[in-house]
Amino acid sequence: MNKVIIQKEQDLQSLAKKLLPKLKHQNLLCLYGDLGSGKTTFVRYLCDELQVANKVKSPSYVICNTYHAKDYDIYHLDFYRLEGQDPYTAVDLQELLSAPSSIVIIEWADLVEDYLPKERLELHFKNLGGTRRQLTINN
Ligand SMILES: Nc1ncnc2c1ncn2[C@@H]1O[C@H](COP(=O)(O)OP(=O)(O)OP(=O)(O)O)[C@@H](O)[C@H]1O
Ligand SMILES: [Mg+2]
């Protein structure tokens, strides 16, 4: 476990750089934290590092957004609206995880915890007020 306090959004860039090699190795990243704590914003920084050309938008209404990077397909999921239902009603998680060169990133992973593999990276966001955030990384 690794705890970091960041002062502003831009500080997510160095964190994204640090996390990326781990994510390429372990292709599942679960994101936790309240509404507006910064999950989607972090995915934007990660995708910048991966040189994704598409604009990263919140997948909360569509459940899954797919972005293409040079060597990776990124599946950006948000299970908030599933309200704890089986995520397989929306996507075949196993298929996404086993697709070649896939990176799967899940917002609101806590709502579907029982359905998720234990082998993963976790990033927990806590809003400390203003632009300050506490981030806890588990891997
Ligand atoms: N240090 C920071 N890190 C991340 N976001 C920040 C930071 N400071 C300010 N923000 C702002 O906070 C908001 C975070 O919103 P974001 O959509 O990323 O949250 P979220 O966790 O994905 O929420 P949701 O649960 O609704 O999907 C953005 O408007 C972002 O610009
Ligand atoms: Mg979001």
C-alpha cells in the first residue's frame, strides 16, 4: 500500500506515468472513491500517457468506453448505474480481460466487487477539499 497526497489535478500526470508500467503488466485497474473524487480525470491522464487520440469521457451512462492506443485497447468501465447488479448483464468482463493487449479500468468497482478478479491494481481516491486528493495504491 502506498499513500500519496496531491495538491492539484496536474499532479496526476506523474502518478499516471508511475502506474503505467504496472498496468501494462497487470491489465486490470479498479478505481474507488466518491462522486467527483477524480477517477475519470485520472483515466484521462493515463490515456494521455498511452497517447490515446480519442477524447476520454465518463462512461457512467454507456457503462463502457473503448479507446485505442498504439499497442493497447483500453476498456474504461463505470458500474455506478448498475447499482450492484451482475456486471455481465452489461459487458463480458472476462472477454475484455483476456483480449490481447487489453487494459481494463473500472470506476465504481466496489459496487461489483464479488464479480471481479482479485489479481488487479487498486487506486482509492479521497477528496481532501479544493483540489487536494489522497490517493492510495494497492498492488
Ligand atoms: N487533484 C485533483 N484530482 C482529480 N480531479 C480534480 C483534482 N482537483 C480538481 N479536480 C476536479 O474534480 C473533478 C473530478 O471529476 P471526475 O469526473 O474525475 O470524478 P469521478 O471520480 O470520475 O466521479 P464519478 O464518480 O461521478 O464518475 C473534475 O472536475 C476535476 O477537474
Ligand atoms: Mg467518473
